[in-house]
Amino acid sequence: MSSLEVWSLVIASLSLIITVVGLVPLYLDFLSRRKINFELLRFQEFSHKPVESIWSIRVLHPNKPIEMCSVSYNGVKLPWWDNPIEPQYERFVELMSGGNVRIPKGAEKDDAKVVVRDGKKIIRKRKFQKIPIVPA
């Protein structure tokens, strides 16, 4: 193998390494923009606050924080369970945490459309009857 061939091989190898290293930031950027995945569950638990309800919906273990999470039920935003004094309809859900919203008593319908949003962006749509039931 001549020295010219060796140098050509070295230059080709360096070029490949530079290309791969240059793609790493693009790949990391792609991963950071990936879809938000989480569990969407429903459960029965009688509650008087923040609204009287029998059914609740749980957003659980998102793979990314959900900055302005809201859940609507047939187009009506549902209140989060944790502020009985003043109902909140939007909240920050931390990475791998979760939260529950309450469905007002009497509004329950199996064919209701449940929509989870991060701000204005829809991140999940599902019929109420298709959401798995879990213990409270």
C-alpha cells in the first residue's frame, strides 16, 4: 500500500468521523422534539371538590414535562383535583409525575371525547369508554 493510499484512507476515515459527529446534535435535537407519551387512565372516586364527581381522568408518567396541561371532556375543560378552593383548568405536569381531573357528576357519557392538550397543541384524543379503568 503506497503512502498516497494510506493518506486517502486516513482522510476518508476522518471525513466519516466528522460527518457522524456533526449528526449527533441533530439527533439529540430530534429526540428532544419527540412526541409526548403518557398513560391516560380513568377511575371511580366520589369527590365533592373541586366539583361533585364520581369519575376522574388521570394523566400519568409523561416522558417530557407538559407545561400547560389541560383535559377537556366533550369540549369542556375539566378541573384538576388538587385545588378545592379555586378550580384550576391548566397545570404544569412534571416529567414522570401526573395529575387527576374530575368529571362533573351527571356529565358522564361513554361516547364523550377526551382531549389532552399542552397549551393549544393536542397531544392525545380518546373516547371516554376506550380509556382503561384502574383502581383509585
